[in-house]
Amino acid sequence: MAITKVWLDESENECTMCGACEAVCDGVFEVPEKMTVKKDADFAANEAEIKEAADSCPTGVIAYAVDGGEGRAN
Ligand code: SF4
């Protein structure tokens, strides 16, 4: 079950720019203001870290898709 897409989903809450996701996985997440996903991010190599970042995001705004289906940790 590979992660194929990661994005900021502010449909319910907003990114507070806390930087926690970048601290967990700076290969994928950048927080220059609100979180962005790096264009050259290797999702396969950072799968565990992406899930950990989504789990630990205080506002639950990190979404990811697994093999084309949408998923979110919280
Ligand atoms: S952990 Fe969540 S709230 Fe904090 S910067 Fe990342 S996306 Fe935004």
C-alpha cells in the first residue's frame, strides 16, 4: 500500500504553521508559512514518517492517498 499523494486539507481545520511535520519528515514537508509538500518528495522512502506526521499534526490537516484511495490518519 504505497502513498501516492500528500496534501494540505484545510476543509475542516487550518494549518497553524507549528512546524511539527517538518520536524518529523523534512524530506517531504516544508513550512515556509503554511505546510507545503516538496515537489521532489519521495513518498515511498518516507512512508512511515508521513504517517507519523499526519498522526501528530495538531489540527489533522495532513491528508494522504494510498494507491489512489484517499486516507487520513486523524
Ligand atoms: S504539523 Fe500540521 S499544523 Fe503543524 S505545520 Fe504541519 S500541517 Fe501545519
